[in-house]
Amino acid sequence: MEWYVILSKLLGGLGVSLSIFLITLLFSLPLGLLLSFGRMSRNLILQNATKVYISIMRGTPLMLQLFVVYYGPYYIFKIQLHPGYRMMAVYIGFVLNYAGYFAEIYRSGIQAMDKGQLEAAEILGYSKTQAFLRIIFPQVWKNILPSITNEVITLVKDTSLAFSISVMEMFTTAKAISSSQSSMLPLIMAGILYYIFNFIVAFLMERFEKKLDYYS
Amino acid sequence: MAILEMKGIKKRFSGEEILKGIDLSCKEGEVLSIIGPSGSGKSTLLRIATFLENADSGTIIYDGKTVFQREAQPESLRKGGDSIGWDTANRQQAKALFGLVFQNFNLFPHWTVLENIIDPLIHVQKKEKSFAVEKGRALLERMGLSDKEGQYPCSLSGGQKQRVAIARALALEPKILFFDEPTSALDPELTGEVLRLIRSLKDERMAMVIVTHEMNFAREISDEVLFMAEGEVLCRGSSEAVFTAENERLQSFLGKIQMS
């Protein structure tokens, strides 16, 4: 197989990887924030439930979680799976997992905030919601961005775990071509594409960090 | 009429009695200073007056309306009831009556100087932006900080930060202003500019309650002085009366302050 044929197939797979990447960020970033509220809640049930959730998400392999999400409905509830569910299972598995990590990052950022900021907001008459959205969160966001960047870069590489439930993203595609052609080339090319993907992600995140660097 | 009246304020922190029943009041145009060694409960008292902390028992009255009233109760009977004793409607009204200036300013670092002053006007008091900007600029001019309006707090000196914090409080037009050691975080050469500003507020008959370690300042500016130690008011009265009182604890405190 010519190299450009391989490349075009890999790029098709890259499109799927990209969709996993974007959907995961789109949903896990807000979900993680909600989870962090639960984790910091004074309600002990909520607090412990989110604590257990986060502990499971961080304590077991993402690949195993994908299996559970994908095969669980059939094995546990005997529900016949729609073929389209495979992709959905990947999205769900990734979002649930990454939300757990993001929750802990948000929590560390929020708890590191100077309490005086909240007190000043309260004295000035801001509501709790206003104080969080206008004063606390913008500062937290700036402070946690480097940790978020770390996770985002890991996510680019983690998308290859969708291989485990046979979703045709870039790694699955590369592996298939490599086997059928008995060649390393597709894997090396995939590696280069992942690297370029992450290079761009890192570049964009750095730009973003600089943009928030207008105060210290 | 007194803008603020506090009666029998008691507070414990993990078993230790921080405030043992404090009474104070502040009338319109009056300046009340609270002095005393650290750990005497001055700041806690201020935090209770501004609702940042709950008293265990006592009464807080703003503008004749009882905001908080709680009977003394053994700790064992008091179950997590932070809301007990509060009159929610009066509390909401009272919050608009006072402002608080913190020891370490607590400006919002992600906003410019002007934004720090006008944001509460726009988003809390729901004023027009143009009105808020005009008012903010007028206040900055008064503070001598007109050229700083577009800068971020991190680029200001401590004295400038505190003046912005005072401007931010004044923008909301409080009837009474609390100061929690407003110059304690400042280099000595910067305290003067903040104290001058507070003096000018007295000239405008702003009611103020000031916790401070600046004895000369307290002596000169106050209508009434409270000397607190170990959670009690040991001495109170006019500035002259307190600073010349023959209370042993007070004199030893003043002596130590003068030495440093």
C-alpha cells in the first residue's frame, strides 16, 4: 500500500479521534465543575457519593470503564445494542472518566482561593452565584489552566483507548493496516500524527495561558 | 440615632471565649476606635458586625431595626443553626448600610482599578454603566489615583491599593464604614496617605468604626475609644479619657506600643 493511501486512511481515523477529543472536553469540563461542587458540598451524602465516584474513575483503567459502558447494558440488563451505541459508549466512558479528573483540579483551584475574595464580594453585596461566576471562577480558571493542559494532552493520547471496543479511530486504523500489510509504517505515521495533534494543542493552550496573563 | 448598636455580643471558638459580652454603638457622624492587643477579639467583633461571622449570642441593631438577636444557650443545645436569630429581611437591608475595608485590601486582581470600583455598582446596585463610570472616576480623582484607572491592582503600592479599596466601599454610599486594621499591611511611609483619607471622611461626617494599632491616629480622630483585652472592654469613653485612664492593663499596652 502506498504511503499516501495509508495517510488518507489514518486521517479518516484522526477525524474520529478528534471527535472523541472535542466531545469529551465539551461535556467533561462542565460536568467536572458540578462534581467538584458535590465534592465540596456540606451535604455529607453528596460529598461522599462524589468522592467514591471520583475515586473509582481515577482508580480503575479507562479501558475497563469503556468495556463496562459498552457491554454493561447487554450483560447486565440484556438490552440489545444498537450498532451506533459503540461510538456513544466511547463518548460516555471518556466524559465520565475525565470529569472525575477535572473535578479534582477544580476543587484544588477553588480551595486555594483566598477566602478574603469571597468575603469582600459578600460585603459588597454580590450574591453567591455572582461572586462565583464574576470573581472566583475567572481567577480559579487562570490558576488551574496548566493542570487542565496536562489532562488535555493526555486525552489526545487516550483517545487511542477506543481501540479496545473497536471504534475506528486513528490507532485502530493504524493497527489494522499494520497487521494486514505486515508493516510498521502505519504505526509510525500514526505516532507522528498524534505528536502533531498534541503539538497544536500545547501551542493553543500556551496562547490561552498567555492571554490570561494580563494580571498576576 | 445610632446607626449601629451591638449588645451583649458573645463568641466562642472551639471552646475558648473570644468575646465575653461586648456592647457598642455608633451614631451618625461618629468615629469609634477599637484598640487593644492582638487576640483581644477586636477583629472578630468587626466580623460579627459585618455578618462575616455569627455571634453565639447577643443583639445587633442597624438603623433601629433588629437584625440579629440570639439568646445565650449552652453549646450542647445549639445545633448547627447558623440561621437562628437572624431577621432575613432586616439583614438584607442592613447590608446596604455598611462597608468594610480589609487589612489586606481584598481587591479583585483580575479587574482594573476602575472595574473594581464600578462592578458592584453595576451588578449589585444595578446602576447604568455610564453612571457607574462617572462616579468611579470622580472617586478615583478624589483619591488622587485618576492615572491608575486602567491598571491592575498588582501594579499598585499598598497605600494605593487601600485607597482603591476605600473608593470601592464609598461608591456604594454606606452610612457606616468599618476598617479592620487598614494600615497594618502597609509600609510605615505609606500609612500616612491612608490615614489622611480616613480623616477627610470624618470631616464629611461619615460614621466609622476603626480597629487600629495607630494610637496617635486613634487618639486624634475618635469620638469614642474602646480598649479591649481578652474579649472584654476594659476601658471606654472619649479619646482623652481613655488615653489618660489609669487602667493598668491599658497603660502597659500603650507603653508596649510606644516602645515598638
